[in-house]
Amino acid sequence: MAYALSWVVYVLMAVLIMFAFERYVSTWFSRQPRIFIRALLAIVLFTPGFVSAGTVYLVPACVGILFNILAKSGDGLLKASLPMLLVSSVVFGVLFFLESRRPADELQADDGVAE
């Protein structure tokens, strides 16, 4: 019960962090850095991973990576970082594909360049 409750609390706090970023910080950046930082923040906050090689419990991948760095476990660090590397490569690949397919007139309008 405590395991499920801790995940609920973690997800609620991560959603609040994403909301705070959208409301207070994202207005400082132009479109492309804002999308990159939003995706990076979502990957770090919401990617699950394993804390060590011998357990079946899921933890946030960033917590598992930090645990294995502190425990000086090279094998565990690799296993904990693989989910985050996989998710980040897929997310940034999709973002790159979508940005490369945007029409040129939308790109100029976002950059503030007048025709």
C-alpha cells in the first residue's frame, strides 16, 4: 500500500513541477528551447526504471541512477540508465522529425523574422 501511495504522491508532485514550468518559466524562452526543456523535464520526471539489478520494484529513473552512482555500482548504473536513454532517444527523435516537417513560413513566424 505504501508503495502505491508513494507513486501517487510522486506523480502529483511531478505534475505540479511541470505546471510550474509551464506557468512561470516557459514564457522566458522562444518556441524551440521551450519544447526541448519541456521534453527533457518530462523525461527526467516521468520515466520509470529499476533501482538495482536484483529488484522488481519500479522507481523514477533519475532516482535509480542517483542511487547507483552513490552505491558505486557500474552494472546497476547501466541498467538504471537504459530506460531513460531509450525514452529520451525516442522523444527527441520524434521532436526532430516533427520540427523538420514544419513549413518554412511557420519557422520564420516563430523566430520573429519579418518577410
